[in-house]
Amino acid sequence: MTNTMMACLLILVAVAGHGADGWLRGAAAESPRLPDGPAPGDDSVSIASVSSARLAGTGSPLKGRLEVNFGGQWGVVCSHGFTAKAARVACRQLKLGGGTVSAKFAQGRLPYTVGSFQCHGNEQSLAGCRYSITNQCPGGKAVGLVCKNPPIKQANLDSNIYSPSPYAGRLTVMLGPTTNYGSVCDATGTFSDREAVVACRTMGYIGGRVLPKSDFLGCCPGFVAISNLRCKGSEVSLSGCSYNISPNCTHDQDVGVACDVPPHVQVRLANGKAFNNGRLEVRIGGKWGTVCGTGFNQAAAQVVCRNLNLTGGTPRYGAVYGKGKSTAAATGLGGTAFGPKLAAVPGGQRGGGGGTLRRPRATELRP
């Protein structure tokens, strides 16, 4: 090795930021550019952190050969020593679920090769793991991954439609780690009442049906989140259905649903600091009472909001707006698989277990 090559190698090692054990860790935010190629024979030199990842070689967003980006240049990852923990981190970085190592995908040749990743499993991305650079994988095999669809965290209705019902609208969903709603489109035209029933069930209603496209008013803001949603009709929520997170259709093919609601129940918010928050109370037998927290979830809170001509809905635990002094109470108001339900609870059972007022639930509603 010439003196010039030795000098370059020493500079690279100095910049890389090794830990005491010789492993590399994610570099600082401003990483210098990578050299034209890895140092020959060196298995632990890098001067850039893993900035992004992708699955290649299959055309599927859920599976393929794992490739990572170092400062604008892509490299493959060796399968030797790549663990299930690293697989979960890689899928998490791709905003997907699951994470299974696979060797079924075609090998690829790229300028850089990651010899090993060591992750604890709770990192948000591969940049938080320890890794090394090599010039060849043991056995010449690059690692492949199989991830899962991110779960559908929430569903909602976009009411920008021609419909007199507040329980009908364009179906939108929120996926996994994201915080934005996107629409559901159907390129094949097979979205049916089975999917509509499960969608409504996810939002706390008791049933539903497909909304005709003629009820839609113009287009919609935002993006298309999923396509080709398929359900059996018995699923508790949309997360139990199959769907494509790489939509192959546009807003012109968005789907809408009209949900069924149980018999009308009067509700109100008491002792709040504004019109959109307070202790949830319902009227049963002519008397107002508080609602027990058992079984009450965000889907139920959103149903209550719609009954009050508000949007959103966030339940708050504990008697944050006071315990209330009414003589009647209700329990079982929950957005379950069978929709919101109410059951009267004798007022004398205050402070007991089960569906009592020991732990009333106050609901905060946001317009």
C-alpha cells in the first residue's frame, strides 16, 4: 500500500466516528461525500450514515432485496448476521409493519455493501444501529425482507358529498405511524357492502352500505392512501382486511360509505370550559346521567361528536370534568364490532365495580 493510500485510509477512519468497540454508528447530520469506492480489504470504514432504505427487485412495496442509501449512493446489505431485530427496524424505517428475513430475491450489485447491522430492535431507522462496510458479502448473498402492510389506525368520513346524512361520506383512513388521512380508491370496481360494513364498524357504527358515486361533490383534498380494499365482512376493523398501500387508482375512483346508526340517544357535555369539551352525559328515561369509562374508545367519542354536530373526538380518562351528581348512568357506549350501545345502570350503584361511576370517562370534543 502506497503512502498516499495509507494517508487516505487514516483520514477515513478518523472521520468515521468509531465506537470503542470498532463498530460504526450513525454519523452526524452533515456527512461528507463517500469516496469512489470502499477501501480494498477494509470491513469497517464508512463516512456517511444510512439516510434511507428501499426494497428492490420485485416491484412490490412490501418485499424485496434490502438496499440502503449512504449520502446519495445505494448499497446492498449482506444476509450473514442480519437478524429479525434488524428486519423489524428496516420495515419500520419504510413505514411498514412486521419484518421477516428472506433469501428468495435476486441478488444485486451496487457500489457499497453493508457487511452487518446490529440493532436492538427499537430503533426508528437503521441509522440508529451499528453497521460496517465491506467489499463482499460472505457467500455473496444480499439480504431480502418481507414486511407487512401498516395497520389502518383510524377511519373517518369526508362529508364533501350530496347527502342529508351526517353519517355518510368519502371513506378516508390513517395508516400506521402517519398522522394524515388519505382516501380509499377502487380500481377494479369491486368495493361492496362487505367493505362498507367493516368500514362503518371501524368508526363505531352498526352497519353500512356503499355510497353511490352520484352523491360525491367534486374532488377532495389530500392523497390516496390505499386501494383494492377487500374484506370478508366479519372483521372487527379495516386492519383485518387486505389492501394495497401502493395505490393504482386516482381520486376519481374513491369510495364512499353510508353508515347505519342505532336509535337516537340524547347526549350533552357538562362542566366543560368550552362548547366542545366536558363530561359526557346521556339522557335515559328522562334523566341525565354520566357514562362509565368501560368500553368507551375513540371511535365512540367520534360518534358522540357527530351527534353534537362536531368533528373529531378524543376521550379523556378520569373525572377530569368532575364526577357529576346525576342519578342515572350508562355503560357500554363503545365503538365495538357491533356499534355504539347503551345500557341503563341503576343510580344507586355509584362507586362500585364494572359499569359504575367509579371511573367515569370525560370526553373532550374538538371542532
